[in-house]
Amino acid sequence: MTSVRQLIAAAALCVAGTAPAFALVTNGSFTDGLTGWQTIGDVSVQGVAKRATLTTAYMDGDLEEFFNHSGVSAVDVNDLAPFAGVNVADLDVGGWAAEGSAMKQVLNVGAGDTLSLDFWFGLTSQDIGVSGFEDLAFVAIDGQIVQTFALGLLPSVGQFSYQFLTGGPVTLAFGIVDINDYAGVSEFRLDNISVSAVPEPETIAMLLAGLGVIGVTVRRRRATNASA
């Protein structure tokens, strides 16, 4: 005999099958390298955990080469900014932006969808702290910088989330830049980039209707059992 739990599961599957498909983040965990992402500068996937890694390392024969992972130099901010869709002035936080790297992807999101990701940002070419280095990492949505990360005595590690207020295609960009100098190499590592879609109103209505039908079925079954 079909149980109430089985009925609820069946209803949920039916509703899920009717939900519209969204083209959200492609390869947000970087298991396929950088497939689905456009990049500029030194961007690569590093480590067993496969994290996207952006650096400010320039390939010019000096120490910075040791900290460059891709073999592609960080680019001048005047090339990076238009790639990310932001203004150069928006990157002059705490000084003037020099060079860096960026990556981006176009998403189709719905109003209320939530972007989430894990990040690490810190200086990798200095062993005595970050005094004098003001490098900057950022997240940009359609050319607007929605979050910046600044160097501190310890690396910034954590999760970041952002809720989209409107739906439609958006350009999601991540970047890192040297501030006030071309020395010192910092890294911006990203992983588990995803967008949680909000159920459409029609989907919610169908789920409620399905649960209503299940409730009627359960009541009838109880009434039948009571009269037997």
C-alpha cells in the first residue's frame, strides 16, 4: 500500500519535473578546469581541491615568475577593467590599481536567486606580513563591484553570497589587482561557485495543490479505515 511519505515524494518529483530550467553557473567547482569561464591574466585551477586561482604575478624574468601558475602574465589594469566590465577608477581603492587578472561568465538568473562561493585572498610572495601591500580582490555583477577584499595581516577566508534583485542574463566577474605598486604577488582563490534558484510562483502553487490532494487522500483513507 502506498504510504503518505511515498505520495509526498511523488508529488515533489512531479513539481520538480515541471520547474523551468535555468542556465546557472557552468563548472563552478572547476572539476573541468576553466571550461565555461573567460579569463585574462594569470588564471588557473590549482590543488587537489581544484580551486580557481587568480594572481598578480607578471612573467618578466624576476621572482614573480615563481608565483605565476599559468605562464600568462598579469595584465595592465587598463586591459583588465574593460574585460571585467568595470571602470578603472572603481579599482583605485586605497591607491592606484596597477595590474592583475580576472575571470568571468554570463549567467541567466531569476529575481531572488542567490550566488554563493568560497574564497581565499592573501599575499603569497612575502613571508613577513602585508605591510605596504594594498592589493585588492573583487566580485562584480554587470560592471558593478558588489564586494571587495583587502589584504590584512592574515588571509581573508570565508564564504560570500549575493542575492539578485532582478532576473535575466548577468555577467559575473572576479578579479585581483596590485594597488600602488607592481611588487608582491597576491592570490584570489575561488571554489564552489553556485546560484540557488528561487522556485517560480507556478511551481510553489503546484506543490501546494499537490499537498492538498495528498491531504484529501489521507483523510479519506483514515475515514475508510475507521468505518471498516
